[in-house]
Amino acid sequence: MCNKYMDLAYEEAIKAYSDNEVPVGAVVVRNGEVIAKTHNSKLKTNNIMNHAEIIALIETSNILGDWRLSECEMYITLEPCPMCAGAIQQSRIRKVYIGTKSNVSSNEKIIKTILQNKDSYHVVDIEYLNDSKCSSILTRFFTDKRWFYVKNLFFNRKE
């Protein structure tokens, strides 16, 4: 990874991984200054809204004292879900850098429809970085999860 901000987002994804959360990290930057660094915490907080992107937007808004984040850019290790894309668009983030695509085949089209709708009041620029570290941590996480469930299903049965 050559981008220092995506490196920071990746470090956040590692924190999520260690908390047994889906390893997604997000960083918001304004004029070269990091405003917020966050990661998924749905399990830890038992809150469905605690995606890395949502938390980063809230923290940034609180720090800057404004919900309009038009001078900011966001770095996310994984392509956002539709909920997060809507929040990004609503916050008027200028540009989103995405570390890796989702494995949901229709997600890219949905995200581009939300973020780059020409009929909308705000269009968000998107750049896919296709970062191997971002995709490999997700692959590792879900492989570990599958093995955990298979192991418990077959090896911990009481007969």
C-alpha cells in the first residue's frame, strides 16, 4: 500500500479483526490532516449502526462542528454498504478511496448509484485502490469464521 491514509484505515481494520468484528477501517482526512480513524464495532456495542464509516462520519462531524464534510475525503478498506454510502453522500464527503470491492456482485452498481447520481444535490468522487492487504484481511477473517463454525458443528457435537 502506498497511501498512508489507507494504511491507517488498514490498521483500524486489524483492530476490528482482533475484536472479532468484520475487519473494516475508515479514516477521514481534511487538508492532509486526519480527523477520525475508526473501525467496525457492531458486536462490541450491540449497535447495527456502528459500521466504520458511520462512526467516522459522526466523529468528524463532532470534531468539526458541522455535518457538511465537503472538504473531507474518506479512506475505507472495503466498499461501503448501501447504508454507509447513503450517509457518505448525505455528509457531502468530497471523495472516497476504497481499498477493495465487496464480494456482493451488485454492490458496486448500487454504491455508484448512491454516490454518483447526477440528479442528486451532491456527487461523491470514488477511487478503487484494489489493495491486496485490504482484501486479504477480509478473506482471512471469513475463512477463520467458516472454520470455527465447521469445527463446532462437527467436532463439538454431543451424541
